[in-house]
Amino acid sequence: YAEAGRFLSLLSISFLVMRFDTLGSTLLNLGHTKAMMITSASRAVAMCVMLPLGYWLSGVDGAILGGVLSGLGGIPYSIRLLRPVLGERRFLINGGWFVGTVVMTGVVYLSN
């Protein structure tokens, strides 16, 4: 069970990544179907690159983090594209959450 606890702490980062799912819905509601395609393609490429790279660098822990972080693929593009719609304040908040998610991933990984 101790091993599962370690994996769950790494998977907890996915809750921070899920915060950005509403950006995709906003893009879709605004009719930016091309942006949705770019975001989905970015996530697919990120998954294909980060999962094996994470495993190669640090085994199963790295593969889990690679899978979790691949959900961030395309998020900077979505944030930038929605900047005029959401406003400057929300743009900065989303950018801060993005950076914070990456930093917290490092903190969680190093604490294991």
C-alpha cells in the first residue's frame, strides 16, 4: 500500500491540470474549432513525448508525471487566445495557475 500512496501523491497534480478544462469549453463556445484541434493535437503530442521521456528519466514515477503533465499541452495557446475575451486580469490569473501547476509538480516529485 505504501507504493500506491506515492503514486496517488503524483496523480494529485491532475486536479490542478483539470482546472484548465474550462478553457477548452470556452474556446468551443466561442466557435474556435481550429483552436480546439490545435489544443487536442498538442495534448496528444505531449502524451507521446512526455510519457516515454518521463519513464526513461525516472521510471514509473516519471511516466505518471509525464501522463499528468501532458494535459498541459496546448494550455498556453488557449490562455493566449482567450486573453481578449477574458481580460487582462483573468489572463494573468490563468498564467499564474499554469506556472504554479508546473512548480507544484516539481515540489510533489521532489517530496516523494
